[in-house]
Amino acid sequence: MQNNLSGHAAIDAFLEMMSAERGAAENTLESYRHDLETAAQFLAQRNKTLVTAQSEDIKACLDDMNIQGFASASQARRLSSLRQFFRFLYTEGMRKDDPTGIVDAPKKKQALPKIMSEDAVSKLLKQAEAEARPQDDMSSYFNAVRLHALLELLYATGMRVSELVSLPDKTVRSNQRFLLVRGKGAKERMVPLSVKAQNILQLYLNLRDRVPEWQDNPWVFPARSESGHLARQVFARDLKALAARAGIPSSAVSPHVLRHAFASHLLQNGADLRAVQQLLGHSDISTTQIYTHVLEERLHQLVTMHHPLAQ
């Protein structure tokens, strides 16, 4: 390949390689083209081309995106496209260096998890408990008790919704004080159950055992589905409907929001971040650190309330 290949010709050659050698999809190729041609237009204002750009030019390109208000994710994608392109130029002998090598990716702003207050969760649980009272319609009664059990288990353990709906029946039959949960990467962890969660779970299991259709089903929450257990989408739908009946905006409630609430409420009440990490099944403490804003708020309150100079 010629060293004096123009910027546009280099882009075409890069895209041809991505298509032929890596099987990139049409949408992916169009995204690369857009990123590279937009960067080329910016560099032309600096009397540079993509082929001749230096590290400071790439940084200036990203800085310009930031000034224009592009999200950090968009800036990171642009840099990723440029990295791929310059590696191609290096491999083809068109450059002796990679100007993106010393350019740091823009840091993405980590969104704080959406959580519910303790009062809102308590209101939701009371609604579920009220609806799970005995009634003549056994089907409605069973569904209400199941929803109450799902909700109590979720808030008591902080399980992922996929872990909750796919709990094996043998797991809860052997020991209801603790549950053995199989999480991501087939990693197992023990999570304790509150007495209240144990009680509603036992009530639910007693009802489940009276349904002949479910007696040989291997899941705690069986269903007529391809997997054989309750679909997480069904639980999420029922949970939102319950929230609406409790006077809570359904948009503010989801299984994942309750998982966040579990973690945040533990930390607010003095739990250790490492313990919360283990309960949530996070392999890395950095994942759990999205909740550090809760710890910071609690520490601020402690200092304000107890430090002699804070008065």
C-alpha cells in the first residue's frame, strides 16, 4: 500500500479490510465511516489528514466533541474507531506509530442507581401482604401469594431477577434460612433469608405442592413456559401492577430497582461494602462502589450529628 494514500482512500481501504477480514456488519461499517470522516473534517481545519494526524490532533478532536456537548460514550466510540483505523495504518506500513496510543478514553459518568426509599418499599410489601390473604378463588390466591413471596425474597436477598425466577426447588427445600444462589459465571453464593421471607416462602410452597401440575417441576416458581419457570418479564409486569395498586408510580419500580434498594438500605443502616458485594454476587468491589454515594451521605450525617465542632 502506498504511503501517500489520501485520507479518504485510506478510510475506504480500512473499511474494505473490516468487511472482508473481520466480517463487520453494514451498520458497523457505516458507524466507522461516519466517525472517521467526521474526524477527517475536523483535522482538515488543522491542515492535517487522518494519515498524518498526531496525538495532539486526536486529543483536540475529542476536546471539540466535548465542547459541542457530545456524551462521553460518543467520544469513547469515536476514539475506538480511530484506534482501529490507526492500527490498520500501522499494520499496512502507512505509519510507524499509533497516535492514539497515549490518548486516554473519556471517562464515562457513572449513573447513580435508581432506588426506592425504605418507606416506599414498606408500602409495596404491605400491599403484597394484604393481597395475599386467603380467598375463595384459589388461582387468584395462589398468584397473590406467589407475588408476595417473590417480592419478599427479592428485597431480603438482593438477588438478580434472573436468579430469583430460576431458583431450583431443591435449593429451598434443603435449607430455608440460607439460599444457595447460582449467579453469573456459574458462581455460587449463600444469601440469608429473613424470618418473614422464610414464612411467606413456606406458605407459597405449601400452596404450590397442592397443584398436581407443579409437583414434578424442578423450579420454585414454575410456569407454562419454554424454560419451565416464571419469566422475569412476567414478574416485572406483575410488580409494576402491584406498585400502581399501592399508589406508587409504576415507572419507579422494577426488580432491578429493588436490588439497588436492598444494597442501599443495607449500607444506610451500617452494613460493610464488602459484605454487600458478597450478597449481590459482584466479582469486583468496583461494581459495588456505585453505592459509595450512600456511604458518603451516611458519613456526613454521622459527623454532623456526633462531632462536637459540627454544632
